[in-house]
Amino acid sequence: MIADGLPPSGAATWKLSGLASGRYWPYAIVNQHDIPVSIQYWPRSVEVTNHAAPAVPTGVEATLTSGQVYVGWNGVQTATTYAIMAKPADGGTPVRDAVPASQVADQLTLGRGEWLITVQAVNAQDQASLPSAVASVTVP
């Protein structure tokens, strides 16, 4: 953080290794005599990619058939499981599910409304890919 009219008096190094792939919003706390006097979020988020994590699943599609939502995607070679997340577009409680890598589809029972669905590949070391592109479906 830089005070108006003063040069910076320190620097910070953010340790990003070991973090799961995803988007983070770092912040700094300025202490004066061990008392926090300012907390400031970095103006932009930081995207962390764990290169040991599996690739992002592609081709994610969601369709409504006989009252059930069917989600399908293209398999990822290094995945041992897939994590499926369905979030209500209006901000309600998400629905999560997981399937083994031998499956490249899942069936979800979702309530009424529009749902935004993503899939993540997870490897044997429990490292997850970034979420897939969003597929949406509306349950009447």
C-alpha cells in the first residue's frame, strides 16, 4: 500500500504455490506498532492455476428430460472423479454431486428455476481443475 505523497516502505510476497486452482482476492493489512490500522483488498483478483491439476472439462451440456436434469461433458484423461456444481441463477443454495471418472454424465434433481452448472475434473491427488464453462438449464 502506498500513502499519498510517501514512498512505499515495504513489499509483500504472496505465496501462491499449493493453492487450489481458482480465483482469489488478496488483501493487505497494515500494522503500526502491531495494531492494524488499514486493510485493503488488491484492486484485482488473482487467477491461480495448479499445473498438476487435471484439464478443465469441455463440452458441458445440461438438458431437462422427464423432470430430471442430465449433465454431460467430455472426459479428462487424468481425472479420477468429477465434481458437479449446480447453482440457482437467483442465488439460492447450490446442489453438489460427484461421479467416478468412468462416468461422463450425471443426473440431478433440481427445483424450479434457472440453474447454472459447472463440472470440475479431480485427480488421484485430490487436485481439481478450474470449473468448466457454465451450462444453464431451466426447470419449470
